[in-house]
Amino acid sequence: MQRKDTRKAARSGRTWRRVRALLAAGVVLGIGSGATLAAWNDTEYTTATLTASTFGIVGAADGATFTEHSTAGTAAALAFSTPATAMSPSTTTYALFSVRTIASSLGGTLKMNATTTASTLSAQLTYGVRTIAGTTCNLTTFNAGAEILARGAAMTASPAGTQTLAANAGTAVNYCIEITMSPTAPSSVQGQSAALSWEFVGTSSS
């Protein structure tokens, strides 16, 4: 009887050791699982606001009072050195027109295009265009300027090439326009008028 009790006690002891081993393993596994799930977290965010650039040009017939003349109906009136109502054969007259960008504008290029419609009187007129350093447009400054259209061009001719526009209301492009009446203009054009016009097309830099 004692031997049987001894075996039973031995089996109980082995069983208890196994239970403790399993419990210990369970504790270890539990700790390991908890350590895997626990992690520090942090976040970063970013944002941006995009705004489109602007481009615009304004002109001045006096080299100082810049304003927008966006349509033919609001065109700036050029101030010629010899009154435009007093042209005679061989008479030459000069007029300034300045163009620059508006404040906060991109820079770009400028193209001058003739929009004059041919007429009996305009056929007796020729012109030339140069860009000048200042805002005084006369024979002297015209001769010293950079030619963009040679003297003697028809009033319907457009200058070739473009001029550089500074950004942000920078230095203006000053055009000096020279117009001459033909020395052989016939008496039949006396008292006639010719509507002369130009368009200045600005293109922004990319």
C-alpha cells in the first residue's frame, strides 16, 4: 500500500512539474506577445498652397503715366512733335510710346504690330521705329536708338522681332516712332486724314 502511494505521489509530482512548466511557458509567451504589440507612434503632415503667377502690361504716351489700353477703343493717343494735323510733303514727326509690366508681373517679351488700314493719305506716309534709352523722342534720340523697323516702311508694316520686358514694373521699353510724309505727296491729299494704329503684344516668360 505504501508502494502504491509512493508511485501515486511520484506521478502527482511529475504532473505538477509539467503544469508549472506550461504555466511558465504561457507567461513567457504572454510577455513576448505584449512586447510585439507595444510600439511608439508619431506623425508628420505636409501641405502647400499654389498660386498662379500674373502677367500684364501697361503703356504711356508720355513715358510716365502708365495705364492699361487693352482695346482699340481705349488706345493711347500719341503726342507727335509736329502736330499730326499739320503734315506736309517731306515733314517728319516723332512720337514716344513706352510699355512696361505691371507690379508683381512676370517678365516676358513684347511685339509691336501695325494695325493701320491703308488709305489714300497713309500711302503717302512712311515710318520707322527704334527703342531708345530715355523718354525723349526726337531726331537725335531716334538716330541713337536700336532699330526695330527701318525708316521708309509702309504704315501697314510691322516691326520684326521682339523686345525684352522686365518683370515687376521694371524698366520700360521706350519706342520712338518716326513718321515722314513723302516729298512727292500730291495736292489731292490735302485735308485728308489717316487713322494710324499699333498693337503691342506682351508674352510672359515661362
